Amino acid sequence: FIRSYARSLGIDEAPLLARYGALHAPVEAPSPMPAIAPPERGRRYGVTFAVVVLLVLFTLALSVVLRPRHRDLPMELSAVPHVEEAAPATPTSPAPVRLEGGSATPV
């Protein structure tokens, strides 16, 4: 940038570059980052174990939620009762009671 700016102004570029170099030390390239270490074996197995446990729990929850409801009752209770048709019964009236001397006796 300094070289092209000096040329556009018609100034000698060598003294400007020397002055800039004295003020600003050359920047070294950053050191490369260390390689990322692979995860520990114990942690990898822990994550796998957690995923398996969650899948089992999810399957159990689905089996409870999606279970058919007609199997909740025993067969005897869930069967439709058979109703026999019978002739209507004639209503019976209670026997009359006679009250004598403070005690009730049937007639």
C-alpha cells in the first residue's frame, strides 16, 4: 500500500518503506494450533451408554402410551352381559298392619 501511494504522489518509495519498517516490526506468522486430540475412550462409551438408556426409556414410554385400552379389564368384566327377557312381574303390595295397643301385628 505504501509503495503504490508513494508512486501516485510521485515520492521516492524507498525512504518511506524504510521508515515504516523501523516503526513497525515485521509480524511473525502465528504458530500453528496443536492438533485436536481425539476424545477419551471412557467419555465416548459414556455418551453411547446414555443414548442407549434414553432409547430404552423412550421405547417404554411409547409402549405405555400407545397400549390398547381394551386389555385393561379382565375378560369377564369386559364381556357384554347377556340379558334374558322375562315377563314383567306383577307388583306386590305390602301386607296390611293393624295397630293395637301400641304394637303392630300383621293381619
